[in-house]
Amino acid sequence: MIVSSESPSPAGFARRRSSSISPPDGTHALALAREHRYDVVILDILMAGMTGLDVCRAIRAAENSVPVLMLTALDAVEQRITGLDAGADDYLTKPFDFGELLARLRALTRRRGDVLSPS
């Protein structure tokens, strides 16, 4: 799992739940996504260096089918549509419930044939 977010909460949570990498900005997130295979990528739209939207578009342009979840404070309908149209598989706004995040991650990995434990 790669988690790239301005907020420490999603990254810290992911570290407690599974193996994760938290790059400092969008540019590093994209480099990692290009170099390694991940079960899921969690991106914040508001990242330094390169936005989460740009990272997601670049991942999709490289024909990488890794599930991408946008986890961001931007909650307007237009922003959610833009995120999904950029190639994200799911979009969750902050603040969020960790149980919901886990359920969404399980759903994303199920679609790939991988299954994360509900605990």
C-alpha cells in the first residue's frame, strides 16, 4: 500500500494496519507507483510537488491498473467527479471514519482478487 497525503492521519493509520509507504509529495508517490507493485494507492489531491489528480492520471496513462482511492478534504460534487474521471476507483472525504476507509480498501482489493482482512 502506498499512502500519499498531507495529513498524517491516513498514513499513520495505514502503518498500523498493513505495510505502507508514505512518500513526502506527489512526485515521489508517482515514482514509487512506477517502480513497484502495490495492492492499493491512496492519494490526497492537495499534495506538494504534484497533485493527487496528476499522479492518478500518470498512473493510468502508464496503463497501471492498481486501485486508487482519493482521500481528501475536497468534498464538492465537482471535485469528486474530477477525481473519479482522473482515474480514481473511489473517493473518500476528510474527515472520515477509519472503519469506512478499511471497508473501501477491502472492496478495492476484492475487485482485484486480493482480500484484506476485516480486522
